[in-house]
Amino acid sequence: MTDRCKLLIDSMSGIIWEANPETMELISISDNVSRMLGYSSKEWLNDKMYWINHTYSEDIEIVKSFFEDPTKLKKNNFDFRMVSADGKIISMTNFVSLVFEDDKLKSIAGVLLDTTEKTLLGNLEHLEKLVLELNAENNTALEETLKFYVLGLEHIFPNMKCSILKIQDGKAYNWASPSFTADYIEAVHGMSIGLNRGSCGTAAFLKERVVVSDIEHDEKWVDFKDAALRDGMRACWSYPIINTNGDVIATFAMYYNEIKVPAESELVIIDRSAALLRVIMENKLYASIVQELNAMILQGQELANFGTWQWDFKGNTAKWSDSLCKIYGVNPATHNATFESYINMVHPDDKERVKELLDRAHNNKTEITFEERIIRTDGEIRHLRSWFRVIFDDNGVPLKFIGASLDISQVIENNMLMDDIAWQQSHVVRAPLARIMGLVNLIKDKSLQDEGEQQKILDAIVASAHELDNIIRDIIHSTRKDY
């Protein structure tokens, strides 16, 4: 090879190689291999198994299949990973050129390109998409999503282990650390945050990223280094996850089994991962709060016999809450809720009045509160107090009705009962009571000295008292309800 050709080859960004098509032993390789992988070209040329020996373990079969028969390569390139001299895992794309003569493979050569950054970004974007989709599912627990994300990151960065700790009441608790031993998890679970409380405890306390490149000799790890070293951890970089209220809710940590100072690209990955974790944590936590509030609202509606509804003008479709369906005595799964179905259940004596009230609210663009009676499908009459409002768009065109109804049947029944009690008190009770008072006055009249007359008066008092007692018992019985 001329010096000019060698200079041209070495100036290219990839590693150019040529191999014996029969034995697949390297014939030549450009000096770029030293810059990209840290090995000299002489080391490669003197070792027949250099490809295999420095291929990442999980990708060895890919390279082996190529060496066994390169003609079976489905396309002119394949992807695999190699381990550089300093232990880094480098993503490579091998572009292969096969030269045939008389249907016989005469020459094989190729170019190795470092695709680590491109592959990394593509894998990260794919993982982030999967995590966001998983987090959006209502039946997926946050712990499951965090574990999925951590394992995904560890697959993309095989030399790294990840841990997520929940920060609560000034303490750190394990949230997702699937690749750590139970002993290490137990050692840090429940630790208080503060200065020199490991990378995570310190990061949570300071609310800033903490990088420890040498766990064994860093004062931040004095109380925890033994557990970390037993687990093979030598470096730990931690990032606090801070919510929109400014509170630290978690820490995200990256561990390595070697003393390691982060490169600028690795710090970017930490920042990016922490930002995503904040999103999925807050979304899930807020979704949980909303779900709890909705459950409380539904429970409150049911306990108060209170239901809500809305009616869309365009589609003439209505939505009733389950508690409203219960008030009306209809099955929410089968009931066809429309405005007409509502009007048809209004009591005939109230129907025209209700229609006029709704029309007035519509025309005047106001909300109204009114009382109405409905007839349920089982024939029972219920009394409701309802609220009604029309929603308009920016041009004043009505979009939908919204409303709510409170079942006040029990209140109406109690009011009627109280009115009946008041009438009985003023009429039925007063009669025997007046007789008793009159008879007592007769006894007090000293002109009635005849014992026979007095006895008759006493008997009449007793009879009136029994009558009064029976009336009171009837009132009590009529007002008593079994709940």
C-alpha cells in the first residue's frame, strides 16, 4: 500500500479492514482502530480471534455467524457492539463489500463505523416512548413503570446499574432497584437524608446533582461504602427528582463497578432521565389523586342521593352519572340517556313548567334551580331539586346543557310528616287533654263532695289519659322508620 493510499484510508472516520475470504483472517486494518477502540492495528493482525475476543458478549453470535459464511449476509451491513481497551461498550456498524469472480468469493473488505451516539439516542427515544405509553395505562402501577425504565436503561448501558429511591418525610426508601442485592437495598432503605449520606441522601438534601467517582474514598459514603463495595459498586452519580412544588420526591442514581468520572455526554443522559422520571412520577401521582377525588365525589353523590348529567346539542346524547341513574331507577349500562328520555320521566303535572323553565334559561343564558317530580320505571314518584345551565361557545351558540339533581323525596316526606304531627298536636291531642283539664277542675270544685260523682270523674280522667296515650303512641309509630 502506498503512503498516499494509507494516508487517505487513515483520514476516513471509520476503520477500514480487509480479510482473507477463505479463512476470514485479517489482511489489513487502518490505524483508526487505535483511535476508536484503543487497540493497535498490529494487535488485531496478530490475533486470529481478535473480532470475537473483543466483541460484547451478547453480540458474539452475530459476529460468529458472519465469519462462518459472510455470503449469507442478508444486506451489506450488520450491527454489533465491541468493548474498547478502556472497557467502554461501542456500538458499531460493519459495512461489508464482497467481490465475486466466476461465482467465487475473491475478496472481502469493509468499514467499521462508530454508531454509539446514534444508537444510544435511538434506543433512549424508543425506551422513553414505551415508558410513557406504559405510564399512561391506568392499570399499571408506578413501581412497575419505574422498574421497566430502570431495566431498559441498564440494557442500553450494560456497565451501569440504576436505582430510584422515594424521598418521604426526610428519609429515602427503595422504589426501583431491580439489579441490586437484597442486602444493599436493606442497607439504604429508610436512611435519613443529609450531608454525607451517600450520593442519594446528599443529593436529596442539597437538591442538586451529586457525583461520587470513588465510593471507597469519598466522605459522603463513610456510613454506606461497605455495603456498596460488597455489591461491587465503585462509583455513584445521583440526581434529585424535584416536583413542581419544589419538593424532592425521589432520587435517580447511576452506579458503576469501577472508579469513574462522568463524561459530558453521560451527564446529559442523567439530566434527560431525571426529567422523564419527573414527568412520569408527577403524572402518575396526580392521576392517583384525581382518581381518589373522583371516587370520593361518586361516593358523596351516592350518599347524598345527588347525581349529575350533561346533554350535547349536536349529537343529542346525554351522560348520566351512576348515582343519577340510581335516583331515576334505570340501569346505567342499558339506559339510553337523551333529553327526551329525561322529559318523559318528569311527572305530567310538572312537565310543562319544567320545559318553560329550561327554555327561559336557554334564552336568557342564565342558570336556574327548580323542584320537580319524576316517575321512575317502577312507578315510584321521587321529588328532586335540580340545577340547570347552558354552555355556549364564543359566538353565543349553545353547545350543551349541564345539570345536577338532588333527591329530596325524604325531605318532602319528613316535611309532610311534620305537618301531620303538627295537625294532630293541634287537633287530636288537644281534645283528650282539654277533657282531662276540665275533669281535674271539677275535682277541685269542693261543691262535689259525693264520692260516687268523684269516682266517675276519676274514671273519665283515666279513660281520657289512655286515649291521649294511644294517640301519642300512634304518632310515634307513624314517625318511626327502619333504616
